[in-house]
Amino acid sequence: MKWVEKSDIDWIITNGGTGFGVRDVTPEAIKPLLEREAPGLVHLLLSVSLKHTPLAALSRPAAGTIGKTLVVTLPGSVKAVKENMEALLNAGLVEHAIDLIRGGEGKQSPYPVITMEEAIRLVEINIDRLEVETRTVDFNLRGHVLAADVSASQNVPRLHSTNVDGYAVRSTDPPGVYRVLTSQTHSISQAVPQGSVYRVNTGGPLPVDSDAVIMVEDTRLVSTYEATDGDLDGEEKEIELLVQVPERENVRLPGTDVRVGNLVLQKGDIIRSGGGELGTLAFVGKKEVEVYRKPIVALLSTGNELVDLQHPVPTSSDDWGGIFDTNRPSLQAALEGMGYQVVDLGIVPDDIDSHVAAIKRGLQSADILLTTGGTSMGPTDLLKPVIERYFNGTIHFGRVSVKPGKPTTFATIPFENTTKPAFALPGNPASALVTFYLFVVPALRMLGGWEKPFAQLPRVRVTLQTEMYLDPRTEFHRVVISQGASGLIASSTGGQRSSRVASLSGANGLAILPPKTELKPTKVEAGSEVDAIVIGEISSV
């Protein structure tokens, strides 16, 4: 009764003493205290146990309320307790019961429901880009953001060079037969002797005193070297110039592409995987550049019910083997596909010590913490209180008016001499992936130096191919965007239940549906145009 009198206890569970034994007196002790009995819950517990053993008919459970507290008595058998608890927790039964006992409102979340726009604003003002580092110019540079302007340190091209395949000549050389020199037989630092030409390939430098290039098409092969000439066997020996070319014909002058000191890339430019920026750096001879460091992500899932797909450990001895952890492999694939390093912290059990230990490891090994599960208001949803009480963290928002993903949480946690961001995404797989694209991807980009206006994923206008019903929250409907005859079209991926991760299989976009209001229709008709966030490549129909 002392627990009940505190009025902050939602659910009291006892185990043992509910059988037919002489010492089994729990029902006699509990029932007089109950203000309202719950025979439906008693029936549920008995029916579940009877599925496993007829001896359950000898059990005498009791259930009901004392004040605003739910009381349930369970058997003493560990196996029976697991069976009963799974039934009680299924489909949010107990949470709904507690909500009704509390007057229909349940626990009042200390976190107000905010709009997506406000949530994005809070992320933006609480994310600081990481420090600058010097990195080698190679393929690993992709995805980084330049932290300083890049200027050409030399002329490009450095020397007179050719823009065609042909032969370097003097513009005064008349048509006739000439001996062919190559890089094997002549140095470009020396003038080509009279009566000779120098073979060049596109982009190659011209020898001293050569001021024009004649194209291969304007020449004719006269003779080649023979086997007795050693390594030159089969190479051109003599050609005939069929025309005379003017000065600077087919010649690129030094600095005509880029002059020394020219600005080639600017601070804030992104080294994209398309190769253009990386090629530009190589083109002007840059071996190293200053960039903002890309964040390392610590990733974990929470929940006693979760099982690792590759290393399954049954959660109980009965037939129910748990739920495969979908979120961690899905998010890791998305993160590494974007070029981010991931620290996999595994599955964390629903207890405070495990949560504290995992978060500590994440803070020590990464720049941002990403968790899934544990964001709602159930008794085992621990992320928010652990972040606040054990790490002195700040919860900037804990609920967002979006579908799916209402319990999405964003926090910052002080660690050593800095503050690290943390996202706790909902446990339902579709919710986790959708909110990852909405909130986490922009945060990762900003940490890595992206300018805030460009950190959001791109949006396009699409024509819906099917009708879509509206929700009181802004909905991000998973769709396949493709190129239609007169623009981009979007087709639904099917059922949009938050637990249905298959709705994201093949999806390359999120159609943004406005919230339902009394003054607006309840659905968006096929043929309507809406904005959509692009999360993958767009192909033709």
C-alpha cells in the first residue's frame, strides 16, 4: 500500500502464491485491497497458461486497480511468468489499461509535440561542424567538405602541349617526308633537328622550338623500323606531311586551362562521388587539402525482445524466439553507403546499467550517437531518462508531429570538452528509417561541414499515381519516384504501417502529405502534385 500511496506507481506485479497449495495465499491478501477487479485480465492470464499446460486450471490469479495503480498477480513458475508477461505486453494492452486508469490521458509526456520545421531548427542550432583535418587527395576524400579555398599552385598545362594526336612540327615546315622522333629517341628539352618531327599524344608536351601540331589524318606513313632496329621494331620511321600547318595549330599554351593562383574550388564545396571535384584537385596538382572531418557514428538497438540476425540467442525457452533486429543492419547499410564510419554497439538490454555502459562506449568512440527503440513511454523505454539523469544531457525534443516517427528524440550530451549529439529513433523499422532520412542525415552533413541550407535531402515535385489518405500529422509516405512522360511520378509502396519495413524496399522517395484538418479533404487524390524528399536514385518508368 505504501507504493500505491505514492501515486506515481503505474503497475505492481507479484509472482508466486497463486496456486492451490496451503501456503498460496496471495489472492486472499490482494483481493480485499482491490477497488475494482479486472476479470478480463484474469481470463487472459488463465487462457494463455492453459495453452501450455492443463495444470494452469489450478492457478488463481487476481487483477484489478488500487487508486490509479494496476495490480496483477502472476504464478511462481518462470516459464509461466514469461508467458503471462508476453500476453500482457502484447499490442500495448497494459499501456492502454494504465492510460484508462489514469483518466484516459495516461502519463503526460514532459516533451511537447512540435512541428517538423521546429525540430529541424532545433537540430540546426545545436549542431556544430567538426574540426578541420588535412587529407590526401584520393578516392577516400569523397563526401568531405573543403575547409579552405583551393587555388592552382601551377599553370595547367605547365608547358606547350597538344590537344590532338599527331606530330609536333615547326610552322615553317613544308610538306614532305620527315623522320619520326618519339619520347624514346628524343628529349623534349632539346629542339627537334631539321628534317624531323616529334610524335605526340593528346595532352602531351611539345619539344623546344616546336610551335604547331599536325594531325595524324594530315600525314601518310612512309616506312617503319625493322626487327634489326631492336626495340623500335614496327614503330614509325618516316612520314609524309601532306599539308603545312600555321603557328599554334592544335597547341594548348601554358596556363590556358588554369593559371597559377586561380581559384579552382571554394571553401564549403563538397567532394562528391561523381568525381568532378576530385578530378579538379588532381588536375591542378593538389596532393593534400584541408577538409572538415566526417563524423563517426555509434549505432545501437535497444530491447530485450531483439535477436541478432547473425548471432541469434533465444530470448526465452518457449516457442517465441524474439524479433530479429532490423534497424541496426538497415541503418548501418545506409550510413556506410553514404561513406560514414559506423561503430556497432550491438543490442542493448532494457536495463539502466546496460544503457549507461553502451552510451559511454558510444561517446568515447564516436561523434554522434544513434539509437533505435526505447523512445516511447513504456516502463522499459529508458533512453530519455538515462541521457538526462546519468549523462546530464539535454533533450531538445522528444516528440514530433510526423508520421511515422512521433517519438523521435534529439539530445545533446556533454562529453569531456565538447558536446555530442544523440538521436533516439523509434523502434518500428519504417519509423526508424524515415526519421533517419528526415533528421539524422542533415545532422551528419552539418557535422561534416555542409552549409545548413544544403544539408537537407533534395525535394522534387511529383504527381501521385494513387490516392493517399491524410493523417492529423504530416505524413511521409514511402513511394517510388520515376520519370513519367511529362514529369516525375510517385507510386505508393503499399501499406504504410510503421512496423512494415518492406514499405521502404525499393522506395526512393518520401511523398510529403499535409496534415488532415476539418477544412481540408481527408485524402489526396491520384493525379495531385505534392513535394517528395529524394532518398535514392530516380529512374525512368
